[in-house]
Amino acid sequence: MAAVFLIWAGAAMAAEPAKPAANQQTLLAIRVAQADALDRLAGLVLGARVSAGKTVGQAVGEGSDGEVAIRVLLRSARMASEPRVYADGLAEVDLEIPLVDVARQLRDLGIAGAPKTPGVADLELRAIDGCLRASGTGRPPPDLPADVVKRVAAARPEDLPEMFPVGWGGVTAAGRVAAVREARRRAYLAMAALVRDIRLGQADTVADLAGRDSPESTTLDVFIRSLPVAGDPRLMPDRVAEVDVDVSVREVIRILKDLRALRGGRARWTADDIDQVSVRVKTQRLAVTGRGMPPPESLGPPPARVAGGAPLPDWATDVLEARGAARFSDEVADREEARVLAARSAKVRALAGLEKQVDAVALPDGRTVRERGLKDEVFRQDVKTLLSSAKPSQYRATDDGKGWEVVLRLPLLRLYEFSRPRE
């Protein structure tokens, strides 16, 4: 999967045309789909119920540090399969994240404990093989600046690059400004905490030197708030603004010596103690990142998907289902290995059942999907891609406990979209 990204990214960086080339368009579509999947994962987690009338999102507060922490955690979600790209340019991405990681984050936020507690229990019902999954779709954004395209192409597959305006379409300009302002405020708070926690000796810290509600504390706060932002703010696709602040350890040492001078004879730290800070922190610069989200009142409705052309035929809104089952092998002693093998066989059988149903769908031109696919290679490949997008609606042991069964669901709207005459 990483190799696929690297091939596209390498080709995209080779040139910087005014309009993204076809391979760049594909990469951008995949990245937009990734951002969409992350937003759906966030909705899944934030919508989990922790009590009769409260969700995770309501418990942490919209746009709060808690929501930011959840969204940043979800960036660690990995692709559960290869991206799916259709001939019309639309990309689909499946992301997954271990439920145990989400449960740990909820526990750290104080809104859920061990598995089976409210919040986690609600998510357990949606997990497959211990992971929460979500799918997203995307098309390349129009008129992205060349430097943004280059940055997206240069990003590692596992990283989420900034792609403004992706993710910020429903946010007002004032909301964007507020998100950046909040990110900057939190960056300075994080830098203050980092500096105050620096040790000057075995037990003493900078906080001991500066004190509280003192001239030394005020001087330190003024110094930290005067630090410039490192680089431009980043408006990330998950609607989190990021601001970096850094400072050289040499500057920190200088201000600490000023604080010591303010204390005069009351200071028990020598200049040599302060000089040892560079040894203790083991770095030449201190760096932090502050994050913020737009306030709820700045969020408008998401951009509407404009429907064009003729009304949808009845079949386009259908969802096909197919069931597959397989017995546990008597030749496999390990129970978990036997389950995995049976689950794979069951999925293959369910997928074969879906393929038969899709092949029989009658298209508006009078041909079935199979008949058109025999003469249209592009359409046939799109159908193959569509089948790989089928999602399990049931994934469990059989009633007798001797096998595994899978029920796959496949909405047909995407089939309708790419079966229409191509421009």
C-alpha cells in the first residue's frame, strides 16, 4: 500500500504543472477520501453514548481539548485495504483503528473506563475484529495551488497533510480565525508548562525559580508570549488548526539567568546550575504544537452534493446483501487461526453471491451489468472495484458455533453513477 502511494507521489513531484496531472488527481482524490473517512470515524466515536442522554461528544464538549485529542488520535488510523479509484476520478478509502486505542483515550479523558463500560460498549457493537472502521469518498479539489499539491504529494502515506480548504468548507472565515487563535493560545500554554517543568537540580524546577504571582513569574510569562509562531498555521483536513512555537535552549537559559538576577540574594540556584539546563533537556530547541477547533456557532451546513441529470431509477437506491458461511477446519488446532480462515472463506462466498446479483442488474440501456462488462473494459474494472467496497453487516459465529458467517452489503448508487454515459 505504501508502495502505491510512493509511486504516485514520486510522479507527482517530478513536475509542477498549472493543473494537476492525472496521477496527481488520483493522489488528491485518495487524500480527500482519507479525510472524509477520518471525519466519519470521528462521528462514530463522538456519537457513542455514555449515558441515556449524552454522547461522547457532549461529554467532552464540542471543539474542546477532549474533541481535539480524539481527532488527533484518529489520525493514527490505517488503511484497511487498498484505496479504490474509479474511472470517473472518485476514490474510496477504508480506515480502521484498534478499539483498545480509542478506549484508552476515552479513559484518559475520564468519560469511560474498561471495556463493557458506557461509551466503549456502544463502540464494541460496531467493531470488527477489534477495530473501528469507516469509509470515505473523495474527488480532487478544484484549483488547489501548486504548492499545496506538492506538499500533499511529498507527505508520507501514514501522515495526514494539510490540504486547505479540504475539511473547512462549512466553516466561516471568523471560525477559521478563532481556531487559529485558540491553537496559538494552547501552544503558549504548552510551552509555559514545558519550560516550567525543566529541572535545575535533583528536585528543583524552573517553576520553583519563577514562583507564582511574582515579578519573576510575570517576566517568564511575558517572555513566552513574545515567542514568534514557527511557520504558518496549518488548517488540517480534520478541522483542527495547528500552530507551532519553538525557542532555543540558549534563549531559555538567558531568561532564567534574568529571573535569578531578579531574585537577587534570595536565589539558591547558581549560574552554573542554569547552564546545565542544556545538558538536562538534551536538545537545542524546545518545540510545541497547539491545536484548536472552530467554535460551534461558526459551523455552517456541509457543502451540499448537487444532484444533476435524470431522477434516480429505483434500483439505484437498493442495497444488495449476500451471506457466506464456512465451517472451522478440523485440521487447524489453533481456534483463532481456524476462525480467521473460516471468516475469509465465508467472505469469499458472500462476495461471489454479491457478484451474481450485481451481474444481473438491468441498466437503463437495456443491458445487464454482465452484458455491458463483456464489451466495456473500463466499466468492467469499475464493477470489480465496486465489489471490493462491500462491507460486512454481520460478522459472527454460526448458531451452532462450528463455523463463521459473513453478510456483505453493497449499495448500488455508485454503480448507477459510473454506469451513466461517460463524457
